[in-house]
Amino acid sequence: MVERTVVVGSTSGLHARPAKLLVTAAKEQPATVRLRIGDRPAIDARSILAVLAAGVKQGTEVTLEADGDGAEAAVAVLADLIARNLDEEGDGNE
């Protein structure tokens, strides 16, 4: 299992747009990726409902856990997303 801890950078935490971007990116990964907040059980990073229900705020440390092919790359991609302030970034369509 590959693990990495990262601090949430988005102003709104993992809610709305940042949560959608995270879930979309997690679904694109070949590895199974979970998100753990503190001592709580890990949640499926591909589930928008689970990510939104976690109520993760800006500045919270979260741990990504991944198993399977491409686990290291999956964790790297998702850690980069979580660390950025996705609320201030454009959608890339400008």
C-alpha cells in the first residue's frame, strides 16, 4: 500500500468543485484510492457522497491510501490536486 499525507489547500475544503475534481481524478486512476481523515475509517475517493459527507475543511491533513497497479502515480496525482487551491484556479477552458 502506498500512503501520502497532504494538507487540503482549497478555500472550501473538499466540497463542491474541489470534491468533484478529486473524485473525477480518482475514477481515472487504475489503483483503488482511499482518503483517511485523522482516525476515521478511510473512504472511497471515487465516491462524491463519501467525500462531501467527510466535511473536510481547508488546512486539514488527509492521508491518501492506494493499492494496485499505478498506486504511486495515483497518490501523486491526487495529492497534487488536494494541496492546490482549486477554488481559485480556472477550469482550463479559457
